[in-house]
Amino acid sequence: MDIPFDGHAVAALRAERLAASSKPFVARGGAAGRCTRCRLPPAHCICDLRPAPALDSRAGMCLLMGDIEALKPSNTGWLIADLVPDTWAFAWSRTRVDDRLLALLDDPQWQPYVVFPGEFVTPPRVVTDQVDGDALAQAGRRPLFVLLDGTWTEARKMFNKSPYLARFHVLSLQPGRASGYRLRRSVREDHFCTAEVAAFCLALAGEAHAGELLATWLDVFSTHYLDAKRHLRPSRDTEADRRLRSLVQAPALPA
């Protein structure tokens, strides 16, 4: 199946959302201009830090995004599309389903997994330990992680009111630690941002280096986002920056 967007999937969805809007979207504190690529103020732009080339990954990421998620500068689904080549982004609606989404879920090269807490799902659907990438490869399939990108309330609505997802296994993550996400607050420590979830999924699929690289790219973004918010002087030598450079230079080890 051809990727339905040219280039960056979340940027394309953002453009679609803006084109359909009757009034401009202004992010909180968004009067100042932002880089259109990394979404940070120009003085804090991190485009030069973005790992290149993109990850060499067999996994795909399918983002179902809440109404204005693609418009938020703090959205982390954007970071997934920065690095994972096979990333798709779709606006979620209870009453309408994008035909491109249904075609992707039916594409025989992919084995979709809906990522959602297992406590809300009947046990037979739940997978918790790992995604057997070798078995999928032998069957000619690749893992496709369906990520519900929105607030917790939006994610539950997406899960419960999307009958086309009911036929797929549910991947319930058990990372054994609290979220390290710093840009938005959650009432529960076990609620992770979308990029953190994607990094866990890559690791479960046997792509530990890719998962660590994505997690570190999230940390770089978060660090510079908060520096800009706090009006701190831009730096290119933060701890996260150094860790990212080290990972980019280190070759990925076989799973």
C-alpha cells in the first residue's frame, strides 16, 4: 500500500486540519512564530539535531489523533513521524472513518496491534509481553502499532467507539516505571505520551536501539521546548543532546 501522504504524516494531517478550519488555531503562548518543521521558536529550533537518515525499522505506526492534536506544538506523535518512515496519521471521528485508514488496516503486509491498557479489555485480546517480529516476518507480515493520540478521555472514546479496531489484538504495555513526559500533566503516573508508547512498542518488536533513539529524540524536544517556554538561552550541548549524538553514532545491534 502506498503511503497516502507525501513526507511527514502529522504535518500533512495538520495542514488538512488547518485548511478545513473556519478560524485560525492559536496555540497557548503561540503569538510568537514557530519553526514549521520542529514547532519550536526559531531561536530554539532543533531541526539540525534531528537524526538522519530516519530509523531503519520494520514496524509501522498508525496514529489516530484527537480533534486538535495535530495542531498542538507539544504533540509527540509528530516526533514519531520524524523518525519512523512508515507512519500514518488520521483524524479520528466517531461518525466517519477515513477509507485510507481502513485500507491500511486491511493491508496484508501489516499485523495491527491496538495499544491500550489491558485492564479495560477482555483477556483473550490482550498481548502483554512481546511482539514476535520473527514469526511475523516468516508469515510475511510486519507489526503495525495503532496509537490513540489524544487526552485520556479522547483515547478511551476512540477505543470504545471504533468498531473497526475490535478484531485486532490489544497490546497492553507494562514498562514498570512512571512516565518521564514533562510537557503535559496526567492524573496517573502510568499514562504515557504517544512518543513514549511508540518507543516501548519498538523495543517489544525487537528494535531496542530504534526505541531508545525515539525516546531520546522526545527528550531532546522536551528539553528545548521547556527552555524556550522558560525563556532560557538556547544550547546545543544539553545532556539529552549529547545522548542523542551518542546514539546516532552507535550502530544498532541485532535483536
